[in-house]
Amino acid sequence: MEFTSRLRLEAAIERSRQEYSNVLLNHLFEDIDSGLEQNMVKKCPEKQKCTSAFTALLQQNAGLITKNRVDDKSISDNQKN
């Protein structure tokens, strides 16, 4: 019975973590769009190209919150990008 209770608790915690991560991730994606729009140079011929590149990089970084654990290599690779 104790084992079953622990499994239920762990499952509930995991569901909560996933739901919270999804809400946070959606919020971060919205912030990426609005933040880039507000802070990038307005009259640049390369603006769309840069916006796409920065959006992809920032979304990749934000996506790390969905992982249970982030290894040093992922962080290092993202810093290089």
C-alpha cells in the first residue's frame, strides 16, 4: 500500500511539473516574440533573418526547462550558439 501511495504521489508531482513547465514555456515563447520586437533595431534589412535566428536560439534555451536534468554539454553548446 505504501508503494502504491508513493507511485501516485510521484505521478501527481510529475503531472504538476509538466503542467507548470508547459505554462512557463508558453509564457517564455510569448516573451521572446515581444522582447525581440521591442529591442531589435527597427530599420534593418536583416531584421527578419536575425529575428528568426534569435527566436530559434531562445526557444531552444527555453525548452530546457522541460527536461528533468540539463547536462553541462547542452548548456555549453547553447552558450556557443
